[in-house]
Amino acid sequence: MPTRDKVVFLTIDDGAAKDPAFAKMMSTLRVPFSMFLTDSMVGDDYGYFARLHRLGNKVQNHTLTHKRLTDLPYAAQRAEICGQQDRLQKVFGERPTLFRPPRGHYNSTTLRAAADCGIRATVLWRANVQPKGPHSDARDHTLRPGDIILFHFFPQQRLDGAELRDVTQDLLRTITDQGFAVARLEDYI
């Protein structure tokens, strides 16, 4: 995201894990983040994400089932994206304006389907955080102003004995150690 501000943007994908300690920590710290949710991963527990949403964190679209969209024709891509738009509007009372294609795979058909579903922008990332620490897609591990950081609601089995709260604290420490603050992505788009 083009900016000269010393900020980065935390985006959290999927919705597989619903860790109460993470939610409590983020509520206490008031760190802004955007949630890109996938219906099949959230399941019947949108209540967890509603609590995070009430703190001012926006809910965005990450498709109904996390399929590789580039393998699908227009109608199927549109169903994945618009279906999640409808679901999220029903649960949260507002339609997402941002979309993240699963695994970052998209094509011109994806962009057309997203636009036809009311999406304003398709969001990718530069830094990808895994449980063992941040891994920059640019391979230099140095954050830059406006970097979008991809994080996940990691299920416990992906954390190798760590807690989501601990992985998040490490990430936030890395961000502040490099002289950055976390800003709300939607305020810059």
C-alpha cells in the first residue's frame, strides 16, 4: 500500500482457529487488523469473529470454500466470491469491500468476478507470517512502509506447541522493533 507513514497492515486469513486468548490479547492491545474469512473454515462459529469485529476490525472476503479460483470458470468464481459477500453481509450487516484470493492465485476472470460482486480492491501481501516467524516474500525480512502482512487464524496443530497469542506477540515485537506501527488497512484504501 503506497504510504510514507511508518505503518504496516495486519491481515488475518481463513478463520479455522478461534483462540479466546488471542481475542482477549487483541482486545486489550487494540491492534487493528482486517479479517479475510472463508465460510467453510469459520463454520458455524461466526460469533468469535463478531466479537473481534465489534472492536473495529473489518471483515473481508476470502471466498466460501478456499478453492483455487484460477481453476474455475467465471460462474464458479463469481459464486465463491458473491456467495461469501452474501454470507458476510447476513452475519455482520455490511458487505466487504476487499477480497483476497486463496493462496494469492487470481486471473483476469477473478478480478472481473470480484468487481461484479461489489469488491473495490483485491488485496495480496508482501510479508507472510508463519508460526516460526515472519517470512518476507521479498526474502529480505525488512518491513517497508505500507507492507501488508499475511497472518492466519492458525489451528493449534500448525503452531508446533506454541499458542497463537505467542506467535502474534512475536510478530508485533518484530513490527515495533523495526520502528513501525500497525494501522487499519481500510483507512488507507
